[in-house]
Amino acid sequence: LRAFLNQVPVKSLVKGEQLIGQVWETQQMQFWDDFNDHTDPIRLQAVKDAGLKSGYVWPLVYNDEVIGVLGLGGGGDEIARRWITALF
């Protein structure tokens, strides 16, 4: 996880591109069950090196405008996945 956190932060994104940009554009939560099935996460190698296998991203909306996104990554634990999915 340290390798992921120590990477240079992404300073800009394009609406509709990458997982975060898709959430920004659609204003809908996205869940990727397995990052290995996707080639477009900006920091894919760091995600894999950190042992993250799946991820959720939610739009943070205020006055019908996305003001940010919140992402959570996991190691592929099925119980945690079901729990988070049931919450949202």
C-alpha cells in the first residue's frame, strides 16, 4: 500500500476517462470487481503492487454538481465486497 500512497498524485482528470472520470461524468457509483480486467486505471501498476483487487468509487454531489469523488480499494475479500455493496 505504501507504494501506491507514495506515488505522485494525479493533478487533473478528464471527465469520462478512467474510473474516476466515469463516475464524475455519470454521477453514478462504479464498482470494479477485478482491476486486472481493466487497463485504464491511471496508477494500475501501483494498485496491483499494493494488493488491491477491486474498487468502489462514489461521486460526491452538492447542488446536483459533482464536487469530488471518493474511492475505496480492497484486496478482493468477498465478505467485505458484499457488505459494501449492500450499503450502497
